[in-house]
Amino acid sequence: MTENLTMAKALNAGLRAALEQDDRVLLMGEDIGRLGGVFRVTEGLQRDFGEHRVLDTPLAEAGIVGSAIGLAMRGYRPVCEIQFDGFIYPGFDQITSSLAKMTYRHDGSQAFPVVIRVPYGGHIGAVEHHQESPEAYFAHTAGLRVISPATSHDAYWMIQEAVRSNDPVMFFEPKSRYWQRGDVDLDAASAEPMHRTLRVRAGTDVTVLGHGAMVATLLQAAEVAASEGSSLEVLDLRSLSPIDYGPILDSVRKTGRLVVAQEAPGNVSVGSEVAATIAERAFYSLEAPVLRVSGFDTPFPPARLEDLYLPDADRVLEAVDRSLAY
Amino acid sequence: MPLSTALPPAETGTAEPVRLLSPEGQLVHSALSEEYLPVIEALPDERLEDFHRQMVLMRRWDIEAGNLQRQGQLALWIPSHGQEAAQVGSAFAAKPQDHVFPAYREHVVGKIRGLDPVRIMAILRGIDHGGWDPRETGNFHIYVLVIGAQSLHATGYAMGIGLDGASGTGDPDRDEAVLVYFGDGATSQGDVNEAMIFAASYQTPQVFFLQNNHWAISVPVERQSRTPLYLRAAGFGIPTTQIDGNDVLASYAVTQSALDAARSGAGPRFIEALTYRMGAHTSSDDPTKYRENEELAYWGARDPITRMEAFLRGRGASESYFRALAVEAEEFAADIRTRTLALQPPPRERLFRHAYTDAHPLVDEQRAWLERYEAGYGDAAAPDTGAAPAEDGAGA
Ligand SMILES: Cc1ncc(C[n+]2csc(CCOP(=O)(O)OP(=O)(O)O)c2C)c(N)n1
Ligand SMILES: [Mg+2]
């Protein structure tokens, strides 16, 4: 069966399914209960599952993540919501120094199946700290899985897989896509595993790759390129750590060219990692250097400048042109 | 006992916070008010009118900004309706040499310190992140949206005052102190608690000013604390007072006394102002989803402006004062509107400007790249021009 849902509604449905399937699953975060979250992703869940399953927490991110770790030790599967990307840092210590390392430090005697949901990214015209893309910090941290859906269908399935994962999962939700509709196939057989890179548009000339909201921009760029006579193959990374290189290598061996795009700043980023690895593993297939398209290496600017800061289809196409010019 | 997710009955107050002005606008004579009333009685009429005047102007500003937001001229508005007394009284208590660290709702405090209101409008119009020099705005520092973070900055600043020997000299006109604002939700953050620990440890010259407006977005204060919040400070060893935050006179007199103590070298002080956020958290919020009308009515009857107006009228304030103020408020709002609409989007250069203080090769390269790109990327970014555009990772 297929339903047409916004990404926010798809996440809501996925969380509902996770709560139904396992009564050790808990949701916790600021304003997620009665209000249903500032993006309404958890709307109605406290009403339907009760205050013991959907917890409005005190205002403290270290408190949310740190207590989720203890709950996991007690056999719960907490799903934490961080209200906005830029507000994750008070919880950073608990995520990177504790959550990420706990299983390793226990030599595997305990698992820490904690999910941390983070609405992230720009294009919503908001004030400071509400539009950032901090995923690289977490991809850089051993012990965390980092994933990000680009569609409603993936949001519905990936959140459920994240909850079932026995590792901690950082779940980055592209908030500019929250209100976009997409078909969600509710048949479990249609779910792609969360660690997979997916080809979302076939092409022959240049491979373009991204994650989250950037995938829509890449598809837009591919349309424009097609009208101008070049064929882009579009890949949706989905998992930022670990990265599934197989489909990227297959694509690059075919096209010989790769452009990696992201909203996050480029310096020491997920895109940098992909570029380095492809240069290492597919050197003889490449016709051009792997190019990166990203946010600038500056703080996220005031909202009136965000369209200049964030890469758009034109910036992707500029890199595509440069790649083709080699 | 099962996990308690239930909230205790609302009981955030002491039996009696410090209150100098009753909701009906009468001076309150009580054991608690005794200490502070002489301060009020010594104030000239113009000063008392100014308390009222700033509250009225703030409320008018709130209405204008709310309209501008609905008309698509602001990305966001953060109302302070209901909290004017807590803010205005405490702001007037600070001396010119004091430093003020706001959160993000203290617009009128900034105004009283000398900040142009349009600077705040620029933040909410998506034009700036602050961008003012506190030395030019009455030592009113820039807003901080990360809940509680400013409390530690304030403590560090106060530590600096202590290290400089700029407090406790015995000269009250020279001694400096710090006044820091935060909300009830913020009291749950580690930063706020750590700020109190550092402040107590180093006996910093500062006043923690908590506006307990009873809500952190949709979360009631009972979720943050089962003890009246002013008692938290006592646990850190900081002398603490709870006040009626809708009483501008209490806010003024108690903050003045606390700042005097801090300036004189007696260490930090804590004030909890019991008040109420009458409006939405911000223009993005819908409070009907989570709170009851009865509560709103209760606090509506304790409006800070109504009671100060009754007090002034009781003292014989002239009708012409109120008439002139009404005119001034309209002019003030019109001026904010005009100048907000005239605000220009920031220049492209603002992306890169001041990301660092010293020259930075990566930022310089990206700035140059964007210049060429905007000029028309056809030739600008060709990889073989030798100009090394994004070729080595300029990240655009
Ligand atoms: C570290 C952090 N976490 C979450 C948020 C999102 N947020 C913005 S305001 C707010 C509530 C703040 O409540 P309170 O401290 O009582 O101040 P008030 O808004 O009531 O003035 C929250 C949760 C934030 N800004 N910073
Ligand atoms: Mg509050």
C-alpha cells in the first residue's frame, strides 16, 4: 500500500510504528509531547502512547542524551529529539565521549541503541543556530552511525531501522523537506537498508552525489543539465557513516566524473571524505578531479544571505561544467 | 514508585514574593517591602513616569513588530508582553558602567541602555546576528539564542571586573557589576548552573536575573523544577530574592540593591522575577495547543502596566502625561516600522567579513571565488585560468 505523505508525517508514522512494535522504545525531547515538537513530527504520539512513552524533558540537551544512555543500560531504546541542529552542542560531550564509546568500553557486554534525531540544514529563513549542518562532527566520531533520509519513503523506513539498530544512530532530518510530499510504500519489502547509497537518477556523463535536502537540488540540476545536453547520474548517500562506496565506485567507473555536494561547510566534511576515497580507489577511472560543492567555511550567515551561502543547482552545474571541461 | 511524569501542582512562588505595588496600584507595606520602599519614595515623579513610559513604549513596539512579522517583513518576532515590569525595573537599576547580558527577549532593556530598537529588528529580519559594539550601546551585549550560554559569558566578564579590581573599590560611581538575564527553562541547562558555581566560587560582582515567565515554549516551569527557582541559588551559596515580576517598583528596587551589593564587592546575587509570557513564545508558536485560558486570565489581571498607571494616577499624574505618551507611542511605532522597512539586505561581503580577525587563506579564497562566480561563472571559474578557483577545495 502506498500513501502520499510529507516527510514530517512520514517520520511521525515511522515513530508510531516503532512505538507499537517495541514497548521499550521511548521518545524524549523538548516540547515533543503536548506540542508534538516544534515541527510537529511527534504530534499525537504522547496522546496515543502516554507520558511514559513520550517524554517532555527539562530544557537540557546533555540531560536528554546522558539520561538516554542510562535508559539504554536499563534496556530501553530511547529516541531523542534535538530541537534544532545548532542546539545539539550542549549534548555533544554525552554523544561523542559517552554514547559513541560505551559499547567499546564495555567490550560489547552492553549495547546502546539510542537514536538522536536532529532537524538540520538551511532554506527555512530562520535566525541563528537554526539552519546548520553539523553532521561531519558525528561522522568523524567512531561508534556512531550517521544517516539522513532525502524522501518521505526513506524517512518512514530509515527511522524504524535506526530504532532497531543496536548501535547509536544520529538521524539527521533535512528540515527544508519536512513539508514536501512523497509516496511512501508501506510494504516492508520496499525498504532499502539504511546504510545503502542509492542511485536516484541514471546518467552517463557526470556523477553527482549528496544527502538530505541536497538530493532534491541535484535532481533539479540534472533536469537542467539534461535540457542542455549532459546526462547526470544522481546518487543519494543516505548513510554518512559508514559510507557505502560500492554504488559510488560503480557510477564513477562509468561516468569518470564526480561532483559531491552538501550544505555543510566543505572543510573536513563528509564530501571531503568521499572525494578522498574515490580518488584513492577509482583514480584510473577518473577523467577529472573529484569536485566539491558546499557551504562556505564561515559561520552560517544571517538568513537574508542564506541563498548565497547554500549551494543551489547553478553552483552544482558550475562544478559539473568544470568537471566536463577537463 | 513508577516514573513520575506527572507535574506537581503549580507552586513556584514563595508565600509572598517581594512586592511594592499591589495589582490595584497601591504601595504595599509589609515586612518584606519595608527595606525597599524608601528607595521608591525617594524617586522623583519623572523617574516613576519613565518606568511606566518605557513599559508602554515596549508594548506598542511588540504590537508593531507582530504586525510586521505577519506582513512578512520579519522572519520572526519574540514578544515580551507581560514581562515589561521585570525588564524595565531591572534595566533602570543598572548604572552606566554596568554590563548587561541579555538572552533574546529583553528588547526594552536594550532600548533603555541606548540600543537603537532597529538593531533588534535587523536580527529578526534576517539581516544580522547582532552586530553591535556593546561599548556603543550602554554595555548591552548581543543576544544569545543558545539557551543559557550567556550566563557563563556574564560570569567570565564579572571575573574580569574582579581581576581588574574594578569592583569593591568603595567608590559606587566607579564600581562595576554585571546583570545577566535568562529564563525558567534556561535554569535546567548546565551552563546556568556552572555560571552560578563559578560566580559563587570567585565571588563575582554580578546579578543573575531570572524571568520566570512560567513557560519554556510549551513546557511549564513545573517540568524544570520542583522547588521555587530562587531557592536553587541558595544551594550554590548565592543570596537570593523572589519578587513579583509584574511590579516594576519591586524589580527596580530589588535589582538596585542586589547590584549595589555586587558592585561593593559582596559577591553575586540572584533574583527570580515571577512573571508571565502573555503571548506566544515567538511568532512561530501557537500557545493554544498547550495552555489554558484560566491561567492567561489570572495573569492578565496582574498586568504590569495597568497597575503602574493606577499608581501614577493615584499620585496625581496629569492627564496630559498620558495623552502625550499615547502620541509618543504611535510615533515610536511608526518610526520603527519605517526604519525596519528601510533596512537593506546585508552585502554579500557579510558572508566572509569577520569570520576571523586575522587574514585567513581559505576564507580569502572563497571570497574571491564567489566574486568571480557572481560576476558570471563562464570564465570566472575555469580551472585552467591559473587562478586556482575552487580547484583545491574552495568549497563553493
Ligand atoms: C541549547 C538550546 N536548546 C533549545 C533551544 C530552543 N529553545 C528556544 S527558546 C526555548 C525555551 C526557553 O525557555 P526559557 O528559558 O524559559 O525562556 P523564555 O523563552 O520563556 O523567555 C527553547 C527550548 C535553544 N534555543 N537552545
Ligand atoms: Mg520561560
